[in-house]
Amino acid sequence: MKRYILIVCSILLCVSASAYTRLTNETYHFVSLHGDLGYSMLLHSIQGQTPASGMNTNIGVDYRLSHNNFLFSVGVEGMYALNANKLDKLDVSIPMMDTEGDLFDMHVLVDKSRDLSHMVNLNIPLLVGGEWGRFYFLVGPKVSLNLYGSTSSTAQVTTYGEYDRYYDDFYDMPNHQFVTGQQMSSANIPLKWNMNVMAHLEIGGRINHMYKNKQFHLHPDRVRMYIAGYVDFGLLNIHHSSGGAPLFEYRETDQGVQFYIQPLLVSSMSDNAVFRNLNFGIKYTIAFELPQHGKSFIYDYKKNEPFKRGGNQGIKH
């Protein structure tokens, strides 16, 4: 997949390079604000587990250079990603002895397991591209530095007892720790994500290019608005973990058996696993043109007195 992305990026870079040259140079400088919202996936190498899914959003400010059809953009943005891992059902059998000394098996069914992970990053995008009429594109890397991360897990537990000498199993007896659908959760655990480099691609159009009438209050050449689709693909492993606890475990205490659930990202299942993020969605950008030095004066006849025919002046011969 990375090879295809590199091929597409190379083609787009070649196109943007050819857009740099024109007989008449037109150079504009902008400060732009952008916001985007999209779908997020946390891809990983854990066997038998589906990738985590969620949402991703970015808010940032950029400097944008437009030279002929060539575009260059550099800036800073804040990123937030929320992902949910859906875990498989667990069925654990624990040999036990009741208060009367009879042996039985306690079956523990762990269902509806889900853990959430949060990621807050500071991104530095460095993008190049091109703009032709209403169409534009930008491509390049984003350096992503982690500021905050956490994870937590929830599940439902059902327990029942199985005796060899009884035909039916024992359910819904809380005094014997046989419960149905009891909620179980972990604490909110801090999580440090690794530095990342994401390959970014956005393709879209200028949405105020056609508005040049008097009712449109923003000048279409001084203030430009764009909407685009974007893709961010992480090139590096953003997760590191070793020696994690089991995903599910139990301990015998004075109050009976206590059950514990562990988030996938800090469990032993994720030891030495590779995690990469993939985000795609919609991006909105508004760019404000900066003043240009040495710009020629444009005469506006509407701001001056109209020319009066006649009068008392004439040409001296």
C-alpha cells in the first residue's frame, strides 16, 4: 500500500513542478485557516483482531504561497483521534469449591468488550501542489508529535456454575457470584504514542471562485475558500509496549473472585505489535491574501467626481 501512495505522490509532485513555470509570473501570499473531520482507523498487526475505528479531526493555521499554478503550504495544526477496539468474546472456566466443599466449574463469559483510545497530537504539515481554476491539490508529509494519550476498557460479565452431579447449571445467584450482564471496566490508563510521519493528500476545489457579484461581501481573489477530500496515512509505528498484562484475568480475594479487564493497547496481546493510523474525510480551508508591497494604484472613477461637460476652460492656441 505504501508503494502505491509513493507512486501517486510522485506523479502529483511532477505535475505541481510543471505548474511552477509561466511566462507571466503571478505570486500571492496567504494566511489560511482550516478544519477537517473524518473517519479514523487504527491498523495493527494483532492476529484475529479487527482494526479499531473512530473519528479524526484537525484544526490549523497555515502560510500558503501561490505562484502561477504552483501551491506551497506550511503550518501547524492540532489533531484529535478517538478509536474503539471491538474485542472477541471470552469464555473462561475456573475450577472452584463451594462453601459445602463440593467441586464445580465457574464459567465466565466476557461479552460486549470495547476499549477506547484517545490521541491528541501536534502536526506540522509541509505540502506542495497546484491550482487550476476551481481545482487544486496538495500532497506532502505531516510530522506528528504526541501531546496526550489514554485508553480504557469496558465489558459485560456473565458467570454461572456447572456441577457434575446436577443436571442444570446455576444462574443468577449473586450470593454465589453467579451474575448476568454485570458491567466491568478498567481505569483510564495514560498512553504515550510515538512520533509519527503521515503521508497527506488532499484534492478539492475553490468554492467561491464563481461569486463575483456585488452581493458577495468577500472579495473572491482576496479571500479564497476551498473544500476537499483528504487522506492521512501513518508511515511509522506509533505504539510501543512490552510486558503488558493479560487482556482478562481474575484473582481470588476474601470477597470472592475479582475479575479484571485490560485495554488492548496496554495488554500482552499488543506486545511488539505494529500500529499505524489511517484517516480520511472532508477538509475546509479559508485563505486570506496578505498585502503586496509595491502594488500599483488602481483608479476608481466611482470615488471621484464625475466629469462635467462644458465649462469655461479651452485649449490655448
